[in-house]
Amino acid sequence: MATKKVSDIDAPKDAFGHDELASAVADFCDRWNIGVSHLATDGAEVSDRLTHCVNSYEKAEEHIQLSVQGILQSSTGSDPGAS
């Protein structure tokens, strides 16, 4: 059973020998497939949002580095500690 897919469980009603059991299995398989689909969609959304966060952090880091370089390279007159 560990190597079977959930979709492989579903079978014709007469294969289960009981209508209620067959209906329960069919309902489970339908809900399982919907759940897996939602998980895949949610996983893709999480991935997209994390990628956006990484890009935002990289842009912020670059901006900070350029700002610090600008501060360090700006000429504000003579260095008071140089004398």
C-alpha cells in the first residue's frame, strides 16, 4: 500500500462490496486530490513570496552599501583626526 497512489484506491463500487464504503472511499479520494492540488498551489505561492522577499532584501542591501560608500567617499573637508 505504501507504493500506491491515493488515486489508485478508487475503484468501481462493486469492488468494495459495500455501497457506503465505496462512497466513503470515492469521497476521500476526491477530497484528497483537491487537498493535494491546494497544497501545490500554496507551495508555489510561498515560493513566489519568498523569492520576492529575497529580491527586496538584495535591493535594500545594495542601497545600504551604496549609501555607506557615498558617506565614506564624500569630501567634507579636512580630517580632524589627521593632525
